[in-house]
Amino acid sequence: MINDTSLIRMVIDSLVKQHDWSYEYALEKFYNSRVCKGISDKNTGMFTFSPNEIVRLCYEEFSGII
């Protein structure tokens, strides 16, 4: 995730605003997610997704949908 820091910041900011979470909580929740691991894996291509797509995938994972 070396070059994905701006994407991750936008995702974390969205999670904080939409859930009224602390930045630290959103960061921990995201970094422990399968979505974050998917972004780290260049084979998935997830690093090319928009922040909104990543946030949607996070919601799905956090809700137990994926």
C-alpha cells in the first residue's frame, strides 16, 4: 500500500464522517478489514477503485454481506 495513502485517507475520512467514528477507530477498523488487504494485493486491482467503491465494500464487509 505504499502508493495508496491518498486513497486510504479518503476512505478513512468518509468512514469517520458517515459513521461519526473517531479517526483512530475508523483507521483500526479499516486496517483490520479484508478490503484493506485487497487494496494491498496488486493482483486484485482494488487499488484502482474509487474511494466511494472502497467505502461501499467496507460497509458490505462490516455488515457481514461479504
